[in-house]
Amino acid sequence: MHSPLELRAQGSTVVPQPAAGLVKSAERLWDALALLMILSGTTLFLLARSGLTSIAAGTHVLPPGVSSFVQRVDYFSAQSSLGLGMAGVGLAIGLGSSFRHAMRRRTEAARAARGTAIGAPVTPTA
């Protein structure tokens, strides 16, 4: 039975091999985690900035159970710090992931230069 992924060249069937430069799904998960951390941290920071701006403009209404604007400013200040921290962690994850991608490409390039592709059978040398 022939697969739709096969190529026919002069009567023989050739199954295409995956490209060496493809990034694995586990590595893409690290990239997605970094993006999620950066976006959520930025969102928290912008929400805190909006709350602090409304307090400074005098348009902020205290929610039930909060007795002073000082408590509210402390809350928004902590939220802002948490947001910046999350964005920083996301940036660190992204840089680490980028470093891993670069090291993997460098290793693959070195193997290709030696003629030993990933997954190729190793022949013993005497």
C-alpha cells in the first residue's frame, strides 16, 4: 500500500525524511510558556497601572471591604510588581529556549558537516 507522503521518481518509491531543522513540540511548549508568562505579566502590570492612575485622578471608587485608598495603592503596587516579575520570568524562559534552539542547530550543523545525520546508523571504525 502506498502512502500519500511517498514520492515517485522513475518507478521507485521514496519516502521523504523529516527536515533536520524542525523544532520539536516539547521545545515549542517552552516557547508558548514564555509567551504566556510575558502576556499575563504585562496584563497584570497594565491593570495595576490603570488602577493607580484612577486613584491619582480621583475617579477610583473603593470596593466593599476596603477602608482606605492606602490599602488599594498597596494592592495595585503588589499587582504591578507581580506583573513585572512574571514578565521577567517569561523573558528568561524565552531566552533560555532561544539558547537551546541555537545550540541544537549548531549541533545539527556540526553533525551534517561530519556527514552523520541524526538517526543515521553508526558504522564502527577500525
